[in-house]
Amino acid sequence: MTVESISFEALVEARKRSAQTCSELQSRTKRRFPYGLETALELQGIEKPNLPPGMTAYKLPVAVLPNVNAKTHLTGINRVIWSFPVETIHIAGTYLCTNPACTWAMYSHRLDLQELVVLGDSMTRRDRRLKCASVDDLAEYLERCVLFAQGGKLEGRSVRMFPGYRNCVRALRLIRENTDSSQETRTRLVLPRYGLDIPLVNYPLSLPGRLKSLYLDMAYPEFKLCIEYEGAHHAGQWLSDIQRRQLIEQAGWYMIQVTKYDLVDKFAEANLAERIANMIGQITGKTVPLTEQKSVRQISDTRRLNRKPLWKRLKFQPLLPPGMPQYGDFDDFGLGGELG
């Protein structure tokens, strides 16, 4: 099921509710354990990803314990073991929780690869009120986990990387900083699954007579084509979106609008990819071939990410400079397969 992205106001309300629950818990004990997973996301105002079928969300606050021998007799909590570095931050000087990078890594075995990318995007938003990490923060935390595991091996202990480590490395190649919604992320990931390039995010469009640039959700500047995700809006926002479209088209750009109905299943996603391919075909006068649907894991392969861009494959002269690829050149940090 596809759901709309959560508003800033809803995230604030979730933070308040979670803080109240944590405050009640802390009134019953002097121990200050860090909160993790769902609780950490709520306290930091981060949008939760969609869990895969069969995986249930924790209903009670999540306490993070360093090993199975660490115990607490406090009731009304869920206990989660995390044997890698537990890096924390204080919220409002009161609540201790795992920081964004640590929380993201802890989620890696609970999420499919797409939603791990969605979560990474949510942590690195363009909105300053929501941005709480960078892609470098996520990568550097993984490096510290690697050093931790290697240190354990040098000490003669059997240490393996956490189960979702490989997916974290793959996700880093697909996460984009400065996005605006989870639905935009899910839209972006549809396109390379059918053989199209990954579009640039929040592309700045300068308009005559306007001091501020207009930021396009997703863009192929080489084709002057943008893809805008349209969420559920009130009437005022709807009127603003009409004006936005007029400004984009007056600047000589083509625009494709996407809604939640374009993401409901693989048939809708295939139709979306075909719509975009047909539009590129109209712009270029070339036939744009699509592939059978690939998995998110397949499109995270560096060989696919490094292939020739579509405009080169079509032998088309770009309408605007295509820009630099936005994926990170992250590898397995020299581990090979031994800690996977």
C-alpha cells in the first residue's frame, strides 16, 4: 500500500506523544538507557519508513541494550540488542536516543533496500527543520562499525558485521540529500528499475524576474524534463501548483506529474516509466527502450550506475548541461566478503 508522506506538523505531534511516553518511563527509573528504532525516529522528528509485510512496528518505546547480558526490569518497553557502537544524542536535554546514522544502521535488517534508501533520504532533507544527517554521516558510521568488527577479530573474538550491512552499502549509492518527501524518493527509484537514468533531485530552475530559483522535484536537464510528485493538497496548494506548472512550462521545460496512484503496484509503475520514456522520445525524436523491471538491489550495482547516460546512448545533444551524477562512490570499505 502506498501512503502519502508525513507532514511536518504530524511529525511534531508524534514527537510530543513519544516524549510524553518516555517522560513517564523515566519517572519510574534512574537508569537512562538510549531509545532506538521507532522511538528514536519519533523523538528526532524523522519520518518512519514502510516496514515489509510480516514485520510489525514496536508499539512500546524501544530501549537499546549493548548485549544479551545487559538487563533491565523496567516494564512497558521493548528491548533491542545492538552490539555495535551505540552512538547517541540528547533530545531537549532530556531524552537519550541513538543518533540518525546509528538508527539507520539498526533498521537495515528490518527494511527492504528501497525503504532503507527512503529512510536515508528522510534523514537528509532539504528542509532545515527536518535535516538531521548527511550521507557522509551515514557512511562514516559504517566505517566505525567496520573498525569495531576488525578490532574484535584482532582480539581473537568472532565478530561479523550486522545483518543489514551490505544493504547499507548499497543504499548509500542511491540516497540523495536535500529531497522533500518520501514519495519523491519512491518515484525516483521506479525509473532506473525500467532502464531510465536516475533523475537529479531538487534541480534549481532560474526564472526571469525572480530572485529565488524554483526547485524541481526531479529533473533530466539534458531533456529539459521535470517530474513533480503531487501529494494530497488543500485548495490553496492546488492553486499554487497550477502556477508552478505554468512557470515551469513558460521556461521551456516539459513536466510530468506523479501521484500516489502511479506507485500502487508494479503495473502502475511500469505505466509511469512508459509515460516518461514516451515524453523523452517526443523531445528527442528517438525511441527510448525500457527494460523488464529490475530490483532495487540490481540498480544499486555500480556497473549499472556507471553506464553511459541515456542522452549518450540516444546520441542526443543535451538541451542543458546534464550535471554530475549524484550517487556516492561507496564500496565495502575494503572488507571483501569476509564480514558480510
